Amino acid sequence: MGGIFAEFSNHLRRYKPRTLGGRIFMLMMLGGVIIAILSTMASLYVIERNERIGRAYTLGFTIRELLRIAENPEFESNIVDIAARDGMALRILPPDDLGTLLLFSRPAQHIALPVRLANTGWPISVKVHFLRGRLSAEQRAVIEATENPSLFLAELSREIARLGLEAQVEIMMPSGKRFLVSHDELWANYSSPSLVFLMFLMGVAAVLAVFAALADLLAGPFKNLTRAIINHGDEVDNPPVEERGPTEARSMAAAYNDLRERISRMLGDRTRMLAAISHDLRTPSTRLRLRAEFIENDELRETVLRDLDEMDSLLNDALDFLGDWIQKEEERTVDFVSVLEAICDDYADLGRPVSFDGPQPLQFSSVHTVFGGGDEPHSFGGKRSIRLSCRPGTLKRAFTNLIENALKYGHRAKVSLEATADTVLVTIRDEGPGIPDEHQDKVFLPFYRVEGSRARKTGGSGLGLSIVKTVVDAHDGHIALRNMPGRGLEVIISLPRRVTVNP
């Protein structure tokens, strides 16, 4: 059975449009056809119901003629067969038969005869037996407003058909004869217009829901491509995006894969070129260092050596920025408090003004019980640990750069750490002049430098904050700068708190 279904699916797939426009047109046509079928069925129901009600109105006149015939003793034996020709079931009830009073195990509904009809002496009593439901007051008013017995029975028959419920009519004649009339087609259970309208709306809603799901499925390849660009747009070493779906989606995925491959080749060529230049420059740099040692002027020798150190630092920073050293490090779960505290302790051991303020201890309140208890808060003692899944080596590099900047431009670094259930928040403050607001979004650009207090004479390659931004982005974090009131710059880094089990 499964093989037959798979073969049938493959056969249908041959006729599936290849382009996005063709598939959208196919969905529109299919949806239009289904809704048209539902609308046609609803229209046929309305036409059939109106015809049914019209036939029921005519049935009332037939009932009157049958009752007249039944009053004649000569035709009384044939009245059942005559009624059957019009689809009616007519039964003559014995005078002492009281079973019809509870024909459907419920009291019959009496229809009041107008005084003008009662004066004619015909009929004298009409009861309607329903299995469920009743004629409404409005329907009874229509019936009782008729001008003659024929119209009375016609209106009664029509309102029963309009109600759409199984019913039998008990009629008593002046002669004392009682008749029970029913019609299996016209006076039978029939779907009400409100129910049909509700079913129609449900059908349309179901069709729209199915086609919305199909439209979402049709947009699936584009959503996957968008997700891949958002999540891995800056990672050129990931597997290519799957090329599936309509022709347009396949072409976009193929173009994206080709573009990423070309960018990967370009970045690789650029990194290799810079690495080759760095390697070629190290030999003359080493020779210059050796020759600088023979310079007798101490000030000149120190200047040359400082320039050589700056050149090596520039090359190393450029290689780090252009390389994929961040992605090469594997994620592992560490105690982030210990990592950050170790960086600050290393600076403090060297006599650098770097302080660390760890997270506050967890606090809780006691619960009131019958044995006592109060609202006094309690806290856990000892050092608080914050476990975090990250690339600790790259984070050390980022926070080292930030602390170096704080020491270089602000003369002091105050590092604080806080954490919630979802976020780890690191704040680094210095006492420097800060960064003008118009430059705060630009300092993360490669080789961008702020004039004035952060001029080139202070040193640096202009890549420190760019590397920090790259590391934070690789951890799905966020970095922001804020000038503190008075003096100083505050750097705020927020990292999502996630923990994975190390294998």
C-alpha cells in the first residue's frame, strides 16, 4: 500500500509547477474551485429548502381535500391509499384512542382555531406532535391569521416544513373522526439554515486554514534561507543551504551558496596574503631589532624598538581580526565568575588599578508556618558561581582589550558582574574623558579612531573594540557604551545565560 501511495505521489509531482508564480496560481485556482463548490452546495440547499417549503404549502390544500373525502363514508376505506399518492401517511384514529396524546412522549402543541373558522364547523381541533422543538409564537400567529380552513392547513404545513422537524398533525372533525397526518419528506428532520450557514463558514475556514498551511509550506525554502542568513550570515564555513522548493527559491539558495563560497575564498586569500606579509616582515624586523641594539643613543634605540613593537602588534591584531580564531575554539561550560576574576587578579598582581566586584549572594525569605517564621531575608554564604557555556579563550581576549582600554584612557578599571536567570551582565567603568555620543556607534568599526583624547599618539591599532564586538556577537550578546555623569565611560556587555552539558 505504501509503495502504491509513493508511486502516486511521484506521479503527481511531475505535474507540479516548477515556478513560484505557477504554484501560487495553482493554489489560488484550487482554493477558488473548493470555495465555489461549497458555495454551490449552499445555494442548492437554499433552492431545495425553498422548494420544500413551497411544496409543503400546497400540501395543506391537499390535506383539506382528503379530509373532505374522508368525511364521506363511501370513500373512507380508500382514503389511506389516496393520501399515499401524495407521499402522506394518513391514519384514522379510533374515538377512544388516547395514545396520540403522547405520540412522541411529550404533550402535543394545540393550534388555536380562529373564531371565524370555528363558526364554519370545520375542523374543530388541530394538534401538532413534535419529537423535539415547538412552533414559535410568530409562526402560530401567521397560522392563526388565515381566512379559511384551506389556508389554515396550508400555513400550518408550511411552518412545520420551515421549522425542519419531524412532526405529525392530529385533526378532529365535527363528526368526531380523528385523523393523524404525516409526511416523511416534507415534515421530517431537516438541517436548519443557521446550522448550514455555520457548516459553510467552518468549511471555508478549514479551506483557508489548509491553504494557509500550504502557503506557509510554499514559503518554507525562503524562510529557511532567511534563517540561515540571519543565524549564520557571517560564518562562511557552514554547510551550504539546501537548494529545494520552486525555481526562484532554488536560484536564491544557489546564489547565496555561491556568494558565500566566493566570500570564503576572498577572506582566505586575504588572510593568507596578510599572513605572508607578516611572515616576510618578521625577518627584517628581527634584523632591525638586532641592529637597534647597537644604537648608542638610548632614546633613539627605545624609539626604534617601540616602533617595531607597534608594527608587530598591528600585524598580530590584523591577523586576529581577519582570522577565524573565534570559531575554531569549542564551546565549553565554565565558571564565568572565576574566569573574569582571574583576568582582574592578573592585572592587580602587576600593580595595575583593576578591581572586581562579583555577583551578590542569592537571597531568599523564610516562609510563615504554624511554628513561626518571619520576613527576615536570608542569603547563601560563600562565593557565588555562575556557570556559562562559552568560548572562554575568546572572551578573555575581549575583556582584556576592554580593561586595557580602560587603563589606557581612563587610568582605572572597575569590573562588576551580575546575573539573572537569562542574562549575564558585565560592566567595566573607567575614569577617563569618555567617548562623544556621535562616535559611540563608530568605534566598533575596524581601524576607526576617535580624534582628541583617543588620538593616534596614544597607540593602538583601532581593532581592539572591533575584536570585542566580534567576540560578543559570536556569543549572541550585546555591547553598549555610556558616558557616566561627570567623568568616565561605562561599557556594558550582556551575554545570554545558557548552559550545555559537556561531553
